[in-house]
Amino acid sequence: MRLVDQQNRQGPLHNSIGAAGRNPAEADEHRVLAAYQSLYAQHGAAPVSLGLRPTSQAVRFRAVLENFRDSPPESLIDLGCGFGDLLPFLREGGWAGTYLGLDMMPEFIEVAHERHERDPSAFFMAGHVLTQELPAKGFDWCVALGLCNHQREAGAMAFIEALIARSVALARRTVLVDFLSTTSDRRRDDLFFTDPSAVAALALRHSRRVVVDHSYMPFEFMLKIRVDDYVVPNEPFFSEPL
């Protein structure tokens, strides 16, 4: 495994400064980054520094792996990869493809590099998930876990819409994104809970092949988008399995 160092590039987050000289979207990113830096300073390289419980993380990863059963990807980009914890879970499940982890926290990327340096098919990069320069349609699958749970002054749904569009632009085949659900009876004011029907509507703008999986946890769900929604000519079904 090699660590890929790239300077964060300016993008849409830097181009919408308001009349008062303050960009709410950029302020949101600074606030989220500061929250993770504080957690990391307190807890080090532990799941709690990612805002996660180890028990729920395993359930979430199993839900991702279940989608690999029929047609595993040859390559995958993990947006907001944290310490790269998804990678060994996938390896233990038999996946041998090429992995790229991207995270806005350089500290997380350094830990990921140290943990996975013996994996020759794993790479890590520090950068923003919406603005980092990456090849269009450069990966079979794009996975984004835990990125949509923050309240945002600029609007959490605006971020979610941008993240879905970005993920579709990166993936040749499949996108997986998880969300906290509005059906949850466990709420915190600093977290954003997403309406599954609203996310499905956003996804259907990009593909006719959309799955909302609300079965693996009571308080969250996973969106799956099959990007290549080609239909068999003159037949009422898609040309590739989901």
C-alpha cells in the first residue's frame, strides 16, 4: 500500500462567498473538521473518533459486504474512509480488489496508511470528498458511509444532493451511501436525520435502479444506486443484475 499525498484543491465550497464575506458551506466543513480533530485528540485512533460505535460499525460493514455477493467490484473508492476500517472487513470477506480511501482528516489518513501499509492494492489520500480531483468513472463502486449525519448551516440536503451526484460521477457501476433515518426514535440535535423517500427521489434523478435498504438497523438506512441502468432492447428488464 502507498500513501497518496495530494494538496486539497479549491472547488465549489470556496466559490459561493456571500455578501458578508462568509461562506456557510465552507464554515460547515471547518466545523465538521474541528469536531473530528477534537474527538481524535481525546480518543486517538478509535471508532469513537469517527463518531461511531464499534458494534454498529460492524453491522454497517456487513450491509456493505452483502451487496458484493453477486458481482463484487474490481475497484472501490471509500469517501470519508476514516482509518480505512472498511478495508480489512472486506478483505476478510474475500474481496481482493483495488481500494482507494479518501478523507478530509490528514491524521486519519496517516493512521490508515500505517495500518494497511502491507496491502499492495490499498491506497489512501487526504482531500475533500466533493472537491478532490479524481478520475471521472474511475472506480467500479463508490461507497460513502457516515458523511450525511451532520447538521449543516448551508443545508444538509444540499450536501447530500452534491454527494450523491459526486458519487455517481466517480462510479462506473454502483454507489452505496448510508444515512440516519427520520424513522428513528433516537435523536440528537447535532445530527441530521434523512427522509428515505427524499433520498430515493434524489437518486432517481441519476438512475432508474435504486434500492433503499432499511432492514439492517432500526435508525439508519443505505441507498444503493446502480449507475448503469441499461435496458435489454425490446424487453422489460435491465441488462445487468443489480
